[in-house]
Amino acid sequence: MKIDDKGEMIAHLKNIVSFDKTDDFTELAKTADINVYTFDEVVAKGKENTDWKIHEPTTNDCPMFSYTSGTTGDPKGVKLTHKMLVSCVASV
């Protein structure tokens, strides 16, 4: 986590999981201090590590993104937090 100029914590991307990765993309990600893994690498690491602990997510953790097509402006990604997802499910 980083701290912004208001003293608030900012999450940043640390890992990307992809079904296919290229050397160019992996090298570019490394320059931003981001790790790139294939799905198969993640599965293999999970099978190797049998001593893991469950960490409950916080309300502000971001498990997914929603991407717009940009029909009314520039395309963009929106962070969907656990709090927002639970709120939507509860309202249904």
C-alpha cells in the first residue's frame, strides 16, 4: 500500500494472471513492479503451497473491475469493491 498526499492508503496492482503471456508484456510489467503469471503457474503454485491461511477481505478490497465500451465517452474501468457487491446483492 502507498500513502497519498492526504494521508490515505492507495492500493496498487501487484499481480496479473493471464491465460497467455508474452515476453514483451512481462518485461513491461516488470518496469512497473507488477508480476505476470499464467493461470497454469498459479494452479501449480497453489498445489505446492499447502500451508496457507485464509485472509478475510475488507469492505474496500477490489475483487473485480467492470469495463465500459465508451459509447458515451472514453472507455474506462470501474473498481467493484466487496462493499458495493454485497450492497447490490442485499438490495435484490
